Amino acid sequence: MYHFIEVKLLKNNSSNNKQKPTTSSGGNVFLLILNVIIRVFQSLVVFGVILIVLGGSLGLGIGMGYFAFLVEDTQPPTKEELQKEISDITEVSKMTYADGTPIANIKSDLIRTRINGDQMSPLLKKAIISTEDEYFEEHHGVVPKALVRALISDATGIGGSSGGSTLTQQLVKQQILTDETTFKRKANEILLALRIEKYFSKDEIVTTYLNVSPFGRNNKGENIAGVEEAAKGLFGKSAKDLNLPQAAFIAGLPQSPIVYTPYTNTGALKDDLSLGMKRKDFVLFSMYREKAISQKEYEEAKAYDLKKDFLPTEQANVNTEGYLYYTVLDKAVEIVMDLDMKKAKVNRDDLDQVGLDQYEEQARREIQSQGYTIQSTIDQNIYNTMQTAVANYGYLLDDGTADVNGNTMIETGNILMDNATGRILGFIGGRNFDINQNNHAFNADRQVGSTIKPISVYGPAIDQGLIGSESRLANYPTTYADGTEFVNSTNVDLNQFVTVRNALNWSFNIPVVHVNNELRKKMGDDNFSYNHYLSKMNYPASDAWAYESAPLGSVETNVVTQTNGFQALANKGKYQKAYMIEKITDNSGHVVYEHKDEGTQVYSPATASIMNDLLRSVVDSANTTKFKPTLAGLNPHLASADWVGKTGTTNDYKDSWLIVSTPTVTLSSWSGHDLPAPMTTTSGDNNGNYMANLANALYYANPELFGIGQKFELDPSVIKSKVSEFTGEKPGSITYNGAKFNTPGKTTTSYYAKDGAPQSTYKFGIGGTDSNYASYWGNLAPRATTNNNNNKNNDNKKNN
């Protein structure tokens, strides 16, 4: 205000004196204005500084108050408690049967050997400090400026991941706290880091860090932790004997062990080592920057050919826990992986293989070290019975054939599944785990043969109203669209139209291809069955589902997936995804995971009940399997259960399948050579014989298991159509060769899920050609014409 008035007065004086402005007076005005601006700016600066000081003090006060609030419930640990926590490596997890009876403690495959600080190369310590925490020797657990930068980044999302964790904080995160990203956890991390720095020396801290941190895999494919195992597993020497480039490579591993490790999970050296080598070079540069090494040492170490130092692959010790242990563990790892990805808001489909491997390793370490209890769905009595049965009756599968390696043992994979829930009650992974660790129930994908026909063709066709149970299908020699001929496995009922029921009973190939082609044509989608049915049941995606030959079972899948498809049919068309893990709890009893599944209605209840009626005929007719006659000889009471099912055989008898259901459970069997090779033509009968003995053994383990006395009933919504046995359509008049007559033959009931049977037509079937119809009608129509004339004469007599 004062300066403004002064300028105004000067202007007035100048005006009153009426003097012409001179250069000197103009300069004075300019200087006065400049003076005003400078003084105002100075005032603003002083005012801003005051605001910053006051704001900073206020912010500091608020921050300290908030920090105190976050840690008020945290009881500062004693030195002894901290010593135990930062040095503690793992807490044993366990797996149990469905009733809580222990299966086994979960072994940690993390190989670790503790060593003292003086047993570590000084180069290692310099490398890890230079790379992970350049202020390690100066700070007291935290670096304030780095911490503020990280907090601002976390709060605003600006600047990406800016770090901020010292080695001490990393030790806290690894050994005491979780990876949870909350301010409360961060505050506790700071508090504990300060506490550790108070109680322990810098050398003790870095030594502990190097003992507990993960370092990827060794040359046996085993997960390793601690620098001693890293040195031995990568370079075959002790940690104290590492040279500079070796020490730098190991020091670079903890940031992302699986990415930078030179070995795969089989112990093979990776084809591409570039990520690990770039990380090693970064460590060397960090050491040079921090003056831990000279320029000469840096350049020599960077030029060093480290690849030649990596150990060749070695065979790890074979574990002998068995199929159950590894299957439960693998299923638990899948669940924890999904939980971790969900927590991180990561979509599995967005991850590449490196990312998936990282999450898998993280989940496996979590399970092996967090004191989890994994409750499986496995019934101990049933599981043990199945293992005894395969040991006693597995020989029934052997037929004298051998694979390319000369192995004559026919392998098998079996699943017992609860229909209502999808619970896996028991399984058989193979004949002998000590001989063959391949899990044929879960991990072996094989061609499914004719077991796919009810799932991918007949079920969807009935569901869409295309066919009923007694619809007629062409069974004449034919070809695919490209001219390739295909045939049935038997010549029974060839050169005629057969019913859907009979086509399933004999597992004819020609009719099912016709039905599939007609279904694709009607729905306008070559991949209709997969898109609308199989995908809902987690069958693997494949272009082969759209092939004409898909109904013959050329697509590969595993036993549990195929069993699950039949579970859906046995459960009124509702798919309940197969599962083996009921619940996972942590060491405090908190539920980490619990299975929940509302299920998916894949087929209508009407369709499912019609399919079960048809599949009952398959088992009862014994045309393709001797399962029921054999079972009747072993246990007539068990044979009286309402069994439904389907067989499957692939080219050259390389695979044999049998899947059967009662109203309560589904039992499946695949058999074949571990390396696909032809078996004899009796392989199907062998499988049926084996399955009958397996079912009988299970009955004596639990007589209520198969629900004897319960029946698969037709759903009330099923449409029961009266049809001609000759055409599979409603009885009526047909015009043939200019003559009109009633459809010949007796009538029967055909079951439909929708619409009901169509009116009588000349071209009544699916897949027939003009010549097929001419032949069919030509053979039977004269008889029909005679019957028609007789009916007229009888009518005339009645009228008379």
C-alpha cells in the first residue's frame, strides 16, 4: 500500500509541475515499480516459507499421530522373540482325509543349509548390500526419504513401484509379516525394522537375510534358500569360496528367484539365461557405483564367462509319498495360486508362463511353510480299498502286449465321484507308484473313444429336440465330407436304419456322425456341442471338436474330466465340478479357503433322464461290456443296483474306457499302455472284468456307496411319444411309389426332452440317402402294403 501511494504522489507532482518527462524521471518510475515487485515477492516467499514450516509441522504431527494409531495394538517384541521370528524358517503344514485323519505332513522342497557370517564370502555381503540397500551401513532400519517416496507412490499411484524397503525391512516382510499392502502393515514393518536394528548388529542382519532368502532352483530342480545351497546348487562350491561374478549372480536372485534362476523345475539349464545375466551385470555395476569393487574388477567380472560354471543337471532324490500326497498337494497349490492372483487383482489369462510359474512357486512355498491344514474329500477307507483292489486285480488288465520300451504292464486310472457334489471320494493313479509316478487319473490325457458319444452328441441332440430315444438313424456305409470312408467296429445291423438306443448299445460310429452333422447343421454352428455343452463342463478347448470325426472320440482329455461329464448326466443334467480340497485353514484355525459350487445346469433334467435310460440299456445288453454279467457272478445284490454307463475304445485298441454310474456315484476306468501302444481285442472285456472286481471291493468297504434300491427315474417333463418301430415317428400314412399306406410295424414309446415325435414322413431318419430309403422301404413296404390291404378288408367285414 505504501509503495503504491508513493508512486501515485510522484506522478501527481510530475503532473502539477507540468514538466516533460525525461529519461532520468522515467528510470526512477521503473525502479520504483521494480522495487515494489521485489518487495511483494519477498513477502510472498516469507509467507510461503511460514506456510510450509507450519504445514510440515502439522503434517509431521498428523503423520506421527497416525503412525502411533496404526501401531498402538502392536506389542513390541523382545530381542529373544525377534531372534526366533527372523530365524524361523517354516511351519509344518499337513493334509488330511475327509474326516480329519492325517494323510501326511507336507514336506518343504525348499533345500536350505544355515551357515555363519564368517562362512560367507565378503563379496556376497557387499553385493547384496550394494544392490538392495546402499544405505545399509548408515540407516537404523529405514531410509526416510525412500520411505516417503514409496508412500507417496502407493497413495497416488504415480511413479510405479518406487521401492523404499531396506534389507532390514525385507527381512521383516519375509519372516514376520505378510505381503499385504496396507498402511498398518507398513507401519508395523517400520516399527519392527527399527527394533531389529536396535538389538542386532549389521552383520547379524545381513547374515540372517542371506540365510533365509529364496534363491530359485538348483541343478536338480529343487527349490533352494540360503546362499550356501545357492552356491552348492549352482556352482558346486561353498558360499565362502565364490568368486566375484558368481557372488554377483547369486546376490541378484532374491529379487525374483524363479525368473533369474538358471535352472528349470527339472534341473535342466534354461535355454535363455539373459534375464539372470543382466541382473548379475546390474549387481556388478551397483558394487562399482558404491565403490565396493574397482573399475578393473567390475570390467573383468562382467566379461567373465559364467555359463561354464553352472553345474550340469543331476537326478533329485525320488520322493515316495505316493499318488494321494502329490495329488492333494497339486490341487491345493492350484487353489492358493488362484487366491493369490485374486488378492493381487491379476487375471490368470493375462499372465505369461513366467508369471504363472512365479505364482505357482509362491503358492507352493506358502503351503509348505505357513502351517496350513488341507482337508481333502478323500474317504480313507474307500481310498485304501481302491489301492488294495488295483494291487489284487490289476493283472486282469494285462494281455501280453508291450509298448515300444518293452513294458507289458497295462496301466489304469480310476475315479470314484459323488454325483450330487462332484466330491472325489477315491482314485487310483496307477498300478504301482514305485514303478510309475505318472498319475493316470488326473494327469494323463488320452483319446476318449466312444465314451464321448453320450456327452457331445446324443445328449445335446436330445436336449435340442432333434431326436428321441427311438428315433431312426442311418447305418449304411458312408464317407466323411472329404470322401474318406469310415466304418463301425461291428457289422451288426449294417445297411439299415437303427434306433438311437441300438446305436448306443452297439456303439455304432456311422449313426453318431450323422446325428452330429445334423445337429451342427440345425444349430448353424460346427462347434455347437463344445460351445454350448462341453465348455460348461471344462472340457479342453480344441479345434478337433468341430471335426466330423469328433464324435468318435479322437479328442484327448483325462479321466477326471470324462468322469465329471457322466456325473452331470447322473445328477439330472447338473454339472458339479470335480474337487478334492474341501477346506484349507491356517495355523490359527482361520478358514483360508472352503469349497463352494452352485453347479451348472448343462442338460435339462428331461435330457439327463432319457440319457440314463439309454445308458442303462448299454450296461444291461452287455453288447460292448461284460461288466454287469461279471458283477452278477461276484455279487448279485450289487449287480441289482441301477447301473448305467458307456464303453470306449480307440484305434488299434490303444485305449479302453468304461464309465458307469448309479444314482449316487460314478466310477470310471481308463486302461492302456503308459506309452500308447496297441492292446488285444479283448481289452474291453478285460477292463469290464477289472471294474466289476473293483466295484465289488468298494461295496464291501461301504455297502451303502452305490445306492442299491435307488433308481434313475424319467423326469416328469419327458414327452412320451407313441411311434412306429419302423420309422421312429408317429404312426400315420405314407405315400411310397404312388401308393398310400399306414406305417408298418408295431408301436413303441420314444422319449423326447422337447417337441415330441414328428409326423410320419418318407425320409424319417437322420443321415439316410435316397438310395438308403429306397432300399429300406423296398424291403419292408410290400409287407406293409399287404398289411394295409388286410386292414381294409377287415374294415369292410366290420362294416358289413
